[in-house]
Amino acid sequence: MSTGSDEHLTEKAAARKANSSSEDLPYSSKEVEYNDDGFDEYDEEHGHAAEKRVRFYKTKRFWIRCLVILVILLAILIPLIIFVILPKLVQSIVNHSEMSMNQLNMTDASETGMKVSLTGGISNAGIFPATIEFPEPIVVSWEGRKLGSMKMSAVKASGGSATIVDSTTFTIIDKEAFGTFAKQMLSIEDFTWTLTSTVQVHAVGRVIKDIKLTKELKMLGMNGFGKVTIDSFTMPGDAPNNGGAYVRLVTSMNNPSPIGMVLGTMVLDMFYQGTFLGQVTAQNAVLVGGSPSPLILEGILVRQINQTDLDNVSVLMSNFLAGKVTMTSAKGVSVKPDGVTDVSWLSNGLLALTLNVPLQSPIPLNVIRDISIKDMGMVFNPATPFVPIASSNTVTAGFKLPFNITVGMTNVSNTMSIHYKGKTLANIDSAVWAEARSDIAGGIITFGLPPSPLVVQEDAKEEFGQFVADLTVNQEQTFSVSGLASAISTTPIGTVKLTGIPFNSNVTMTGLNFNAIDAAVTNVVVSGGNENYIVMNQTVALPNASNLTVSGGSVLLTVYDKVTDQYLGELSIPNLNVVPGANPTPTNFLFHPKNATLRDQFLSEYLTGAVFPLKVVGTKDSTATVELQQAMSQVTISSSAPGLMPPPNLVVSGTAVSNIGTLVGNRQSTTTVNMINPLATDLYISGQVTQVSWKGNFFGTIDAKYEQVVPAKGTASTPSLILQHPSGLDFGLFLTTQFVTSYPLIAFGGAMVPFDLDVLMSVRVGGINGYPATIHYKQTQEILTKMSLF
């Protein structure tokens, strides 16, 4: 019972479940909910195919319901998007967009406005293409004050950006505010405009109106044209009636602001350190936004009278010529955009502006060039080593001023450095103003260099010594000079002092060329002697074909025989002073050869008027002047020492006394000789060996030791000397057949007979304590000797 009852209850529950399921589904109970493969399921219990089942989204009822819902939603959302969301979205895009201005050029300025041309852009303008229209003027405000307004053409945006290119008219709303802004704009670094208007936007096929535009537009100001540059500064000529000089400046006004404007005729007053320089005018002046603007300013620099103003102008001109920057200022006077009518707001802005104008030549001017030192003197002093005194009577320099005005240079001073072979050797600072002569047409200035210290640099002493040596021994020498020149100049602006003008020039000078000269010796005088040397005073010519003057104190040179190259002694120059020309120089020759034969030969030839070739050589020890030691060590001078002219007869006369007994017996005659001393010092004679001849026949020998002093330029007779005649019959035959027959009077009181002498005389030059030597002297047919046989 219980089993059957349970089965019955189970069947009822299944039936209820089936009915409940069929009521909830959109299809009948006979349809199958799942049949992916499209085959009929087989009912195993009843033995036939199962009924087919279909998915819900494939039913018509489902799609009808969805379409109804979609229509309802669109009817609600489309008006909401169009009339509520889209305007707010456009307003948000406009609010977040950014506006910039690349160029804003103002032309045709007037009291009420101007024409403007714009180039700029809009960024962050959304992703949809759009056209922005400006049905109302844009109002431009600055610091809360409305400046003016301008209309703008439509702007098309694409890809989130737009380009603004437009020409319009800017109408001034508040003239006072705009004037204040103009003053500030010319001098400040940046400013901010506030742009307000109402715009409409064409986008996605719709026109969205009443969009509020409020934009802050930050732009650079003109910042006082802080980087004004001078491209050219000239003075074309003298102003009439002694009224100064015409001036022309080409400037670049650097305008960092995107705002440009046509200024037309602009007048500026020029100042430097409070000195009014003059007034200049620019015609057709235009300031280009964001780039340098060339301006040509022309006017007159006025003549200055006050010394302070002259000093300021002197600094100004000096700095310009030297390539230095001088900060001048220009103050606005007036501006007339059309060249005739003054615009108050623009003029007021310019009047409030002071331009800082750095006056500097854009290129090095090289005002002074081609320096030529016509003559140069250097005085060396051992007491102040490496600080010789330099001077010059005539220095010429080419000069070229960038001004076509009347300039006369009356005085010049300079500081100068000498450079040689890449080394700076010395500096000259001339503290004295020297008179100058200027040839403006020829571009030449001539001046002198007053005696000034030439200070050799500590690290260039050796090089300076070589420089002096090269000038001494070479025919020509090139070096360079650089420095700063100053000049007192008369100009149409007034008498100004131009200082610190740089120069750099090569200089070629003719050298002393000592090693090529032939130093002629004249006026040789043997003036003294001692045991060590003979002193000869003479004049030595040191010809100087250059314009160089050298003064170096005492110098001691070594003298050699040029033929044998043997040492003769030292040539002392008490005061070396070589100037252009022949330079006859007093010198002392200390004669003391090491070779006795050469010693005797030199003295003997000197007494007979012969010319003795010499070589004069210097060494580092030749001078105590350190700057000249290297030069002296390279000096080799050719010279020649002449003997006494006309050659003197040392023996002027003599006597010889013989008799038949002495002639036949010991064949001796007693003689005395009258001597002359041609020297300017005493001549001590200690003996002689003299060969006596008559017409080529040997007549006898005097070989005597004696002491005698012949005074300077004086005469003396020797003691009685023995003339030893030859022995043998031949001499007796000669004597009786030739000699006595030629002079028969010798037997009757005596006769004057000419003899030939060949003398070797032992002497001391300078007296008994003088310099010893042997003089070999010959005298032919000129010694008249009174000879007698009684």
C-alpha cells in the first residue's frame, strides 16, 4: 500500500512541475529548450522522437520588446544630449583650450585705434572638427581695465588645434588705460591680456551659441629693447656753422614681444653720462614682433664746450675706436606714425622709455696700422740693467678713422710692447705727450717717442739680448709692436682726448750691420806706454747706415792681426755711442802682442807709414752692460791701422870723424846721430845695431849699447858711437878710389855725405819704464852726415 501510494504522489509532483515550467517559458511545454545540434532526441520510455526546443533570443517576442525599449531611450537621450550635454561639453572645451599669439602687428595708429594683423593658434580644441565664430567683438583687458576691442573672423579647428590668421581693427575703449599699457609694454618683460567675448561653435552638424570666451593671453613685453645693437656708427661730415658733426647709426632694436608696430618718424635724444650728445631721427621706423628691427638714425652730434662734457665724449669716442662697449642712452622725444601727426598714447609711451644703447663697433676697426720707426735710440746703463732708455725722433703710423670729419692730432702718447720671434720682450710706457703732425687725407700721423724706459720682461732677458745682437750684426731686422695709443685731437665736436686705441704692426728696421763694415782708423797717436802695453789713441769710424742709435758705455774689444790671426791687444771704447752716420769714435788701443816678432813688425811698420790690417772681435766680457753682452759676443769688425803719415825720418843728421890712422888702423869712425821722436810719449833707447851703406856699398856697422831718452815729439843727439868700417883691402881701395874722390872736401874740413841706414833699435815706448820693443828702421839716401878726416 505504501509503495503504490508513494508512486502516485510522485507522478502528481512531476505533473505540477511540468505545468509550472510551461507557464514561465515563452514557448509550449512540448517545445525543447535546448537542441544545439538540431537532431531529435529519442524518447526511450515511449519509443518515439522527442519534441524540438528553441533559444529565447531567437523568438519574435524578445526582439519586439527590445525595440520598444530603444525607442523610449532615444526619445529621452537625444534632446538631453543636444540641448543640455553638448553646450556644456563645448563650453568645457572652450574653457580648457589655450590661445597663443605669434604676431600682433599694429599699423595706422590713431588716437582711437589701429589696424592689427594677427597670427596665432588655439590648442586643446577638442577631437571633433569645429568652426568657431565671433559674432561679438573680443574685449581686451589688462590689469582689470578694458583697453579696447576687435572683431575676429571665424577660426576652423581640426585635430584639437586651430590657426589664427586675421586682419582687423582694434578700437580703443579707454584711451588713458591704453596709454598706460603702452608705456608698460615698452619696458616690462611680459604682460597678460584678458580676452572676453561670446562665441558660437559649429560642430557635429549643430550650432552651439552663447559660448562664453574668457582667455588669459600671456605675451612678452618689449623689455626696453634690452639688446639694442649698433651695426654701424659713422660721422659723414662736419655740421655747418661749427655746429658739431653729422652722425648716422644703423641699429638693431631687439623686440622680444610678438607685438610689432609702425612707428613712422621717431625722434630720440642721445646721452652719455649725463652729457647731451645730440638728437637723431629715424624715418619709416618699424618694430617687427619677435625679431630684431633695423633702424637708421640720423642727426647731429652737438659741439661740446664744457670740459666735463668733453671728457665724456672723449671716453665715448675712445671706447668706440678701441672696440669697447660704451653704454649710452636714448630718450624718446616724439613719434609720428604717418610722419606728420603725433599719437598721444604712443608718444607718451616712447617719452617714458629710455633705451640703453651699447655703442660698440661690430668689427675691429684697426685704426692704427703700418707703424714705421724712422729712427730709434737705446741708451743702456749698467746701473739699471734691462731698463734701457728708448727714444725716437720720428715715428709714422697709418691710421683710418671710421669718421669723415675734420680731425687734427696735435699730441700723442702711447704704451708699447715689443715682440720678437713670438716672444713679448719689453714694454715702453711714454708718460710724456709728444707733438704730432697729422695728414688726414693721406692717413698718416707723425710723432716722436720721448726718452722713455724700455722695461724688459723678466722671462725675456735672454731673448732681448739676442734681439739687440740681431740688430747689431744684421743688415735688417723685423719685429712687431703692439700697444695702446692716445691722442689729443681737434674735432667738430670739440678737442677730445682719444685714449687706449689699440695697435699692432710689424716694424722693419735697418740694423747696424757691424760685421759688414770696414772700420777706418785715423789720427793714430802713440800716447804712452808701460811695462805691460803701449797706449795708442786713435779715431775709429763705426759707419752706421741705419737709423738706429745705441749708447752702451765702455766697451773692450780684442784686436787681431788679420793676416796671421794673432793677438795684438785690446781696443777700448770709453763711451760707445753709435748714431746714424760715420761715427768717428775716440778709442784707445792697448798694444801688447804675445808674439815678439809681430810686436816689432807692427811698431816698425807704424813708424814707416805702412797700413796694418786688423780684425776686431767682441766677447761677452767686452762690456759690463748685460743687454749688450750677447751682441758684443757676435761682433767681428774689419779694420786697418795706418802708420805715421808722412813717414818721419827718425835720423835727421849725423857726424862722423875719422883720420888716416883710424881708417888705416882699426878702421873706426866716431859718430853722433841726431834723432827725432815722432811719438807723443818719451822714447827710451837702450842701443842700436845700424848697418851703414853708401850707394849700395857697405860702409860699416854701429853696434852700441847706451841709454838715451828722446822726449815726446822732440829730438836728441846720441852719445859718440863707433862706426866700425869693414876690414880688408877691398874697403881701402873703395875708400880711396870712389868715396874720397866723390867728396874731396872731407880732407879739407869735411863734407855732407848721404848714407843709407838699416837700423835695429832697442827701445822702450813710454820712457825708461815703458814697453820694450825692437824697431827695425830703414832710411835711404836721406841721412846727410858731415864727415871729415880730421
